[in-house]
Amino acid sequence: MNQTYIDTGYGLSGYEVKGLIPQLKKEYEWLSLAYSACLQQVCLNLGVAFNNFFEKRAKYPRFKSKHGRQSLQYPQNVKVFDNYLKIPKVGDVKAVIHRPIQGKLKTVTISKNCCDQYFASVLFDDGKEKPEPLTEGKAVGIDVGLTHFAITSDGSKFDNPRFFTKHERNLKRKQQQLSRKQKGSNNRNKSRKKVAKVHCKITNCREDFLHKLSRRLVDENQVIVTENLNVKGLMHNHKLAKAIHQVGWGMFMTMLKYKAEQEGKIYQEVDRFFPSSKTCHVCLNQVDSLPLDVRTWTCDKCHTTHDRDVNAAINLREEGLRILRVRNSASQAECKTHSRQTCGTRDKAVQRGLGGFPHERLRQEAYCPDVRRGRGGRKKSTTPLSVG
């Protein structure tokens, strides 16, 4: 594809490269060792990679490296049995099938990690339609942090397990041993696998914690409201980059989103510049500044003492519910009419849909301020706080 672009100024699509496979097999005999459907899938994946690059969703595709994680995709003719897989041109491969497959088998992706462990990801269609999302039920706001990983609007606090910190000493020792090995030697390769196993252990522990917590929150609530964090931007804070890297906020939000969609529940994000910590959820009074070392504060108007994180979670929940009401009211009004004559009626319907909170006019003003990003990085606190 690169050479064609250099010669002609035009690229090749994935389907055009797919049609060159028979000719390439005659030129390179070793291509016949691979299953034909796998080669075709690679061409299609390459076309998708270039489309993502041209639409500015990803960087320019790179050549696949033989180091690190490897993967192979079988779009058909793979059979799964009780304790083994039957793979074309490979044969029977022993496997631990941890859950039954109920449905039509689609695609099997076989991958190998840095520890030389092999996994098979099986995609199948169970024939069930995705349930329609409903807003009736319990709603919860979730505020994430570093001392406590997650704080919910009902006052629950989940501690940050800090798996990387627990294994950091062991990782340092293994990396020091790796640095003393001669490059290209077998001992260096063995030492590299030891380092990879420590990283794999940290990853597995983190994913296990995130899966269990996200599943618990989705099962207990119907509407889940979180903050739309710019994790990549927060990593520029050199004082907190290491702590943010090991906590896994982005992965946690992704798990909440797809699990909520599978269960017919609603996942709603609130803008990152929304002043959730600085707004009193009782009277909607907003303070001018709230330093990170202030963990509890008292409102000047209603004299209510707030826990900073719990107050932020409550405000996130209320703002998420307000967004959902506005969206539902607007969609219902648009379904009734599309004429200009009813535009004013539609706006009034939207305003009536905002009801349900006391002091609604003040709430709209408090929840829609002119907020600008500060120079201090993340607006939430990272100082220690005792577990309630």
C-alpha cells in the first residue's frame, strides 16, 4: 500500500489488497502455511486502520512487531468443544473453557501476551436483542479520586487498591536484573519474561477489581452518572501522573458504559468543567475557590457541612438527571411537531421538564456557570481522607 501510494499517488483499500493474496501466495510460498481466511481478515483490518488514520481517529499504521502481544483472527471454521478448540491448519488445541457458549459462533481471536500465555476470545451471537434503556429506578452519581477510588452519592467510598505500589518493589528488582543481562542472550530473554509476569500480575489484579466494582454498581442502580474526565490531559501533571496511571479511570468508565448498555440501564456523563465540588447540593450556593487540601467545607448560606467528595457525587447525580430530563422533554416535543409555530411551545415543554427540584431557577444558574480550566490540573482532591 505504501509503495502504490509512492508510485501512483493513490492508495489501496483493504478489499483490493485482499484480491492480491492468490498472486502473493505464488510469489511467497510461506503464505500458504496460514489459513486463507486469516490472511483476508488481516487485509480488511489494514483497510480499517488506514480509514481511522484518514479520519483522524488514529495514527499512521505501523508494521506489526514480532515482540510483545501477538494476535490472529479466525472469522470462520473454528469449533469449540468442552476442553479444546479445533483450529484450521493447526488442529486440536487444549483449552480451559470458562463459560458455555450459547449461540452462533462468529469470530475467534487467538492472542499471545508477553508472558507467552495464549488466550482465545470467542465472539458469538446469542440472538437476544439489546434491552431498551429505562430511567425508572435508582440513580447514583460516582466521583472518582486517588485516595478513594470511587465515591457514590449515597455516601459509599471504595478505597484505591494501588496494585502497582504493592508490586513496585518486586518489579524494580526484576528490572534491575534485566538491565544487567547481555543484550541478545537467552538469559536476558528469560529475565524479560520475569518482568512481563509482574506487569501481567498488576494488570490482572486491576482488571479484576474494576470488573467487580463496575458490575456491583450496574446491578444496584438504574442510572449511573459520572464525570467526563480528560485522563490523557491529567497525565501531564507530573506530580500525579504515576498515581493516575495506575488507578485506571478510563477503563472503569468503559466497563460501566458497556455493562449498563447490556443490562438496559443508562450511563450518563457530565462535563468535566462542571463545578461539582464547589456547589452546595442543598441551596446551590457556589463558592469562589476550594483548595485541594480542604476536605470538608461549610456553606455560607445554609450552613450545611459537606464532605467534598460526597457533595460532588450528589451534584453529579442531580446534573445527570437534569440532562436526561431535558433530553427526554426535547425528544417528546420534537415528535409532536416540526413546525415553527410550535417552537415556543416546545421550549416551554422543555422548561416544564426541568421541574422537580426546589429553586429551579437558581439550580439552572448554579449548574451552568462559566467555568474555565485552572492551572492546577485536576479540580478534585488527592489528599488523604479517612474512610467513613
